[in-house]
Amino acid sequence: MSAKEYFAEHRRFWIGICSVFVLVCAWELTLTYIFPVNPFFFTKPSLIGTAFLEQIQSAKLWHDLAVSSQAFIWGFSFAVVIGIPLGLVMGWRRRVEYSLDPFLTALYASPLVALAPLFIIIFGVGVTGKAALVFLLAVFPFVFNTFAGVKSTDSLLINVIRSFGGDEKDLYLKVILPSTIPYIIAGARLAIGRGLVGIIVGEFYAASEGIGFAISQAGDTYRLPEMFVGIIILSLIAVVLTELMRKLESTVAPWRASDEVR
Amino acid sequence: MQPKKFFAEHESFILGTGFIVLLLIVWESIPLWYTLPRGMALFFTTPSKIAAAFYELLLNGTIEKHFYVSAIAFLVGLGLSIVVGIPLGLIMGRSRTLEDLLDPYITAANATPRIVFLPLLILWFGIGIWSKILIVFAGAVFPLLINTYVGVKNVNRVLVNVVRSFGANEWQLMKIVVLPNSVPYIIAGLRLAIGRAILGVVVGEFFGSSQGLGYMIASAATNYKVDVVFVGVFIFMALSVILTLAVKQLESRLASWRPETAKTF
């Protein structure tokens, strides 16, 4: 009985695990017994597993991850520092909104990664170019989500602050910023995805180290297991970061329905 | 009409375009009041040079040739993702077992930037059009799939029960209730998918390619033809804005009752 209840509660989790397990087994068995694997074009889980163990023991993988995260953190921090204030001002000052909205919307809608080659030739293959690319991609979710958050601030609260003689600073710090935080976190979730795109494209395009470079180099030299290790590590990082933001979102603002369109 | 009243009425338009015009003027006039060092001048261009380059490339057919290649990759990839994403989303929304089975892959694939699969796709499908089509597909299919699925999940249970009580089978249920109810979500998904698809085209053509607008940008950048880079960037920008606005229009027409949320692309 209790086992059944337990299964009903964790149904999704266990079915998911089984599904992944069956797929991995089927992949392994098919390529071992039915179609013998051609290591140049295809690989199987056991080879990926061996490569994985080898990679996490080598210093190169950690070095690559450190290089990539350094660029990511710089770009992302600048996006936070510039995006949030800009969104606040845009949401609060009508004229600023009117002036900036069409311009920034056009930039947000367009694939700014198209600027990647230019950034790389201007800033070089180091951290700066990648960080600039990450910043450019990640800043807009912050701007527009902060903006939407300010717009949805309860005007009653604003009037209360005003009535009690609060000045502009109190207004921003005590009402607008707190009620905007859930939106900012949702923006951060989008920004993480876009920032990762920036890192990967920058490193695919021209780099000498970093996780994106490791993936593309493994691909160029037909080392498929190593390429899969890179891809798996990158998706693990992406999933962990995204789910963290989702958790944070529902902790900070449990009233906001989580079924919002992703 | 008094100018003041006119300004007040059209304030958002005037300020919006004014800001863009101002930016362009400032950009254009930078070389006039500041001589760039030689190293920087190599990377610098002005709007008038970009316009001249655009005109020239348009006349000699370069843009047309590259545009055609990019458009095919975009349209086929997006078409494939619509054909796969929407039906799969509908079925996943109706079947809990399938949903649970596929959930881990979809969560992982949605969080991961699909661009990482590009080297793999190039390895498997070569540097021709198919690797581009598939990277566009990989980018665009998840927003469509997930939005369709969310739309099906949010269908009013009462309506489902009514149609069931009158003896409809699963197919009729899908046609009468579920699909019409999910349309706004699907359109919202389509808007996201278009953005992802364009991203796929750009990046797909950066690497291992000899045609397409993305290739034009990448090769111009390696030859320090900055104005041509900007021509490509502005073409992509214009296309994205036009397509996004078109879908937005459709969205607001089909779903004027839905509350406004933050912009997402």
C-alpha cells in the first residue's frame, strides 16, 4: 500500500528515470550488437562514460570550465548592474520609456549573436570579447523584466509612501524594487540561457580554451565521446542554473503561477 | 493644431523615433569631431557607409543569393518544427505517461542552448543545408512543443467533460475543445520559435558554410569589412522585428483577453 502511494507521489520522477535508463541501454545494446559502432561518426554510452571519468580527472576540463565561467560571470554581472537600473528608470519615467522602448525592443528581438564575429575581431579571443557578447545578450531580459515589474507595482503602495512623506529614494527602495524582484529573477532565468548562447558561440567562433572550444575541437577531430562529455556537462550546468532560478522564483513569489509560458 | 497638443498626442512616437535618429546622427558624426587611432578606425564604420554597402550588395545580387539560402534553411527548419512540435505537444498534454516519459529530455534540451549540438550536426550531416535546417529545427521545436503542451494543460476541464459526456472520442475532443483552446499558446510559442530559428540560421551559417547571410557576416568580419557585417546584422534585425511584430499582431487579435506579461524573445 505504502509503496503504491509512494509511487503515485513520485510517479513523474521514477518514470523519467526509467525512460532515461531504457534509452541509454537501448543505445548501448543497439550499437554493440546490431550495428557495430563506427567510432568516427557515432558513439555509445560506455565510451562516453569512460571519457567522462577521464575528463573529470584531467585538469583541462576544469580549466576550460573556469575560463568559460569567468567570461560568463563578467558579462552577466555587467548585465545585472546596467539592466536593472535601466529597467527601473524606464518603468518609472514615462518619457524615458517612450524614448528607449522602440530602440531596445528592436535590439531584444534581433539575433545579436550576429555581432559575434565583429566582437571577436575587435576585442580578441580572450575573456573581453566573450564577456561583451554575454553582456549584450543577457542585458535585455533584465531591462524588460524589470520594466514590466515596475509597471505592475501596486499604485496604492506608491500613494501610501507619498502620503507619509517618503521621497523618491524611499519609493524606489521600499516599494518598486521589492515588488519587481520576482520579475527580475524571471529575467535572470532567461538571461542565463541567452548568456550561455553567447559563451558558446564566442568560443565556437574563435577561442583557444573554454568549454565551447573543447566541444568544437572534439568535433573537428572526430573525438565523439569527448564531445558528448562536453555537451552533457554544459546541459547539466544549464539545467541546474535554470532550475535554481525557478526555485528561487517560486520561493520569492509563490503567488506567481509557475505555469507561465517558458 | 497647436504644436504643443500635437506633441502631447504623439509623444511616444516622436520620442521613440527621435532617439533612434539621434543615435544615428551621433554615430555618423563621430569621425567629424574625433579622429580615431588607426587601430580603431579599422573596426569603425558609419551608417552612411553601411547604407552604401547595402545598396552595392543589393545591386550586384550578393544579398539576394545569400538571403535565398538562409530563407530556405529558416523556412524548412521552422516548418519541420511546427509539424513535429505541435502534434507532439498536443499528445503530451493529453497523455500523462508520455509526458512523464519525455519530460527529462525536454527539460534538459530546453535549458541547454541547442547551439552546442552544432558541431555534432555538422559532423553527421555535413556542411550543407541539412545541418542548418536541423539546428533551426532543434532551436524552434521546443518553444512550440512546450507552449502547445501548456495550452493543452490549461484547457477548461468542464468543457472537456461536457464534450466527453456527449460521446465524443479523443479525436473529436482534440478538434472541438483542445486545439482551439491552445491556439493562443501555440501562437506565443511560434513567436519564440521564430526568434530561436533566426538564431539557428545565423549561428549555423557562421561555421562550416559557404553561403547564407550568416556566412556573409562571418567572412566579412574576417576581412575587416565592418560595413558588410553591419549590413548583415541589420538585415537579420529587420527580419526579426517584422516577423515578431506580425506574430504579435496575430497574437493580440486571437487572444486579446490574455493578460500582458513581460516580453520574451
